Amino acid sequence: MPTYQIHRLKETQSQQFRWAPHTSGVMIVKPKDYEQGSSVEAPTPYAVWLALRDTDAPLRVGDVLEAEEGELMVFKYIGFEQARWYVPEPVPQTPAPPLAVT
């Protein structure tokens, strides 16, 4: 049975997430906006939601589930959608100008 790592959206970001317009496609999420939570064994992400629904720590809108193979799913009002961690583009290295010999 697959294991899912829960990443909890920080409280400071949850209001922004709640009021953001719904977009389709892969959602880009930033690791700095999340705190690592517990792991749960379940056959599907929806089974994780069901298992946690009546506990003191249910999944909240904006939380991310990470499958063992690295697949990310963000929990939204409409269900789970694919997500990907934000990776900043590398800063291009510019060669240093040659030194003038005097």
C-alpha cells in the first residue's frame, strides 16, 4: 500500500490560497509555504482524506500529499490536483571581464 507524506500549508498562506481563483493544470507550490506533517498509508489520496476527515488533523484546503515516488497532489475544494515544487531558475554565470595588464 502506498505511503503519502503530508505537507501542511502554513497558516499565513492559507487565506491567500483560499481566495485565489481556481486554475486548471499543474499547480506550482513553494516548499517554504509548507511544514512537514505525518505520513499515512492508504491506497489513494482520497482514502487519505477519508481516513483523516474525522480526526483532529484533517486535510485542509492547500495541503499537499507527496507519494512515495515523488508525485505531488494539492488538496483543493474540488478534490486533488497535480502539483510540482517550485524550482528557481539558475542564475546565469557571466564570465568575469579580463583584467587589464598595466
